[in-house]
Amino acid sequence: MTIRTRFAPSPTGNVHIGNIRAAIYNWLFSRHMGGAFLLRIEDTDRARSTPEAVQTVLDALAWLGLDHDGEPLYQRTQRQRHLEVAEELLAKGAAYKEDKGGTGKGECIVFKMPGRDIAFQDAVKGEMAKKAEDVKDFVLVRSDGSPVFHLGNVVDDITMGITHVIRGDDHVENTFKHLAMYEAIGVPPPVFAHLPMIVNAQGKPYSKRDGAAYVGEFQKQGFLPEALFNSLALLGWSPGEDREVMTRDEMVASFSLERVRSAPSQLDMTKLLWMNGEHLKRRGHEEIAAGCRAAMERNGQWREDIDPAYFQAVVACMGERVNLFGDLGQQAGFFFDEAFPYDEKSVRKRLLKEGALDILHEELAVFEGLEPFTAAATEAALRTVAEQTGRGMGALVHPVRVAVSGTAVGPGLFEMLAVMGKERVLRRIRRTLEIYGGG
């Protein structure tokens, strides 16, 4: 048997991460099993399923590398087949007509449940069962002649030869209805696997109120597609051996439904940023620098007078502090702006404490006579000062850091000084001393 899965979004303008996580699992399972991953666009709601909304879905899949096999099936083209199946169910006595609500506007076609308990083995959740009285008859075709979700969903899965339906666990209740429909139609049902919900820190369904919730938002924020893919794949699935940062090929090789957890998974933005940084490291330095520059250009932070070699050195110096391309412009603006602002808290704590400006005077004198002005040389010079004066390195490091960057946080001080160069460092220390009364 050839495994056939599908992703069946209803295009409404945005693609939620919960939906795309389902697409990722379907894709991983199909690729692992050597099967087919199919795409169905459930576009029967013509008011919402605009060409733009459909394109948003296609763009999200393409950005994440979720290639599908064959042409997409557009559900609106299957309407006639849906209605044919409804008529067949009527003829079998598995459905009946009813004027729902007694409105007199026309009869619906209603599916007749078999009147017995229904159970199935979920590939993620295990044994699932429902009492007969808990699943009522339901509408298949509205009084206006339009098929409902249940009819289109089951008929299209049959048409596409779907062997495994992997979807969110908000569909569990639908599955009991769908199993009855498969039996009435006379077709063996697929394997069902219901995925755990993605939740926020409070354990509630993750939504826009909790932050970025749509694929396009993560893309605009500068997340790498491989990082978002990797992170979402791990929200409910574990490859084992404490592996986290993985390529698509590694995930394909390891994926199985047996290792998908049934408990909800929390989206942790801090971990997602870390994951993005880990994948960023796997890209070449030139590509990282180009991405940082593009982000600075988009944010109006780039200046044409920035020396390319200096910019490359700054990117390398920032290193692991850059988890998103946009981080460089936000965290390292002081590298490029001589009129950088001073963080008031850092100034009070590191510059205005007793003796700090005197230390800065000493450091200025040491640096003026230092050649070559390398990371190793600046560190050795300050360690010599520490030994001669009995001061700790912290007392020497903090004032100069604030003097040259305006803040108490940043990359390694000595690497930062080397990148800035002697003239820039001396100029900034003198400026700081003038501003804060020590000049």
C-alpha cells in the first residue's frame, strides 16, 4: 500500500501555526514512508476563499519547503460528486430528507447514524470510543443545495485515495461521524491520527493574542523557514536521543506517528529564537551578513558610509547574539553610530560609581600607547593593570564597555575593542570623559 496523506486548509487569508504543524506532520510521515503528500484547497466558501487567500496558503507551503505531489484538488470542483454521494446515501436508507427547523425553505439531506457505539484506534491517542446516543444525526446537504464540511471532507478523501488522515484533535468528534459515513458509503476508512493542540503558557489554545500566530508573521519577523519547521515539528513529536536542532532530511528519517505525544504542547518563543539562532549558525558568514544588512535596510538603519569590511567584522563579533537577522541593527547600532545614546542605568551603575571615571582615565592612557590593538593585547593590558592596582577585572571592564558602546551588555569586550579599532575606541573614551565630567 502506498501511503497517501493530505493537507486540506480552508484559505481565509492567514495560515495558523497549528494548521501548518499538521501539514508538516503529514509531509514528514509521507516522505518517511515513501508515499505521497497531497494538497486539497477547501474553497467552498467563495466569499473568504479569494485568490489572494489561496495564494497565502501556497506561499506558506513553498516558504517552508512543503512540496506536494501532483496538482492541488480544489474542493469547489467536486460539488457534483458530493451531491451524487448524498443521493446514493438516500437511496441506501443511510440518509433522509428533513425540513430542518420547519422553515419551509426546503429540505436538507441528513445522515442517519447507525445507532450503535463507535470505536476506532487513533494512531496518536489510542483507543477512542463514543456511545451511540452521543452522536446525533447530522446534515450533509443544506436546504440551499450546498454540501457541508462532513460530506465534502469524506468524499474528497475517498477520491484522493487518502490512507492516513493526520489532523488536529479538535476533529476527534468529527471522526466518529466520518467513520459512520465511510461504512455507509462502503469504503474502508483511513487511519486517523489526531495531533495535540498547541497552547500558550496558560495551557489555552495558542492564538494571535499570545504573539505571532501565523506563518507570514514569523516570516516577516525574520525567522528562517528551517527553524520554524524544526520548532513546529518538535511541538508534539520527539525524535529521541534528546535531539533538537535537525535538518529536514534528519526529521524525515526519524519521523513516526508512534513518537507523537497526545498531550498539548506549549509554544515557547524563547526556545524558538534559540532554535533560529542555531540554524542561523549553519549558514555561511556571507549569507548571515547579507541577511543582517537587508534587515537593517528594511528598518531604515543602514547607511551607505558603513565600510563593508567593518560590517563583516561586526557581524562576526556579535556571533551568537544574533538569533534573527534584525537583531544586529537592534543590538549593535553603537558600532555604526558615533553619537550613540548612553543607557542611564548602565551609566549610573558602571560609570558614576566611585572611582570609575578615574579607572577610565587610566585605561585611556594604557590604550593610547598600545600596539598592536588586538583583542589579546587589550586583554593583557587590562590584566596587567589589575595586577598592579589590585583591582578585579570587572572594575576595569565595565567602565570601558559603557564608554565605547553606551551600554553594559554586548559581545565580548576585547573582541569588540579590536573590531572598533584603536582610533574609534580612544575617541569614544574621550567623549565619555568629557560628557561625564572626567575630561
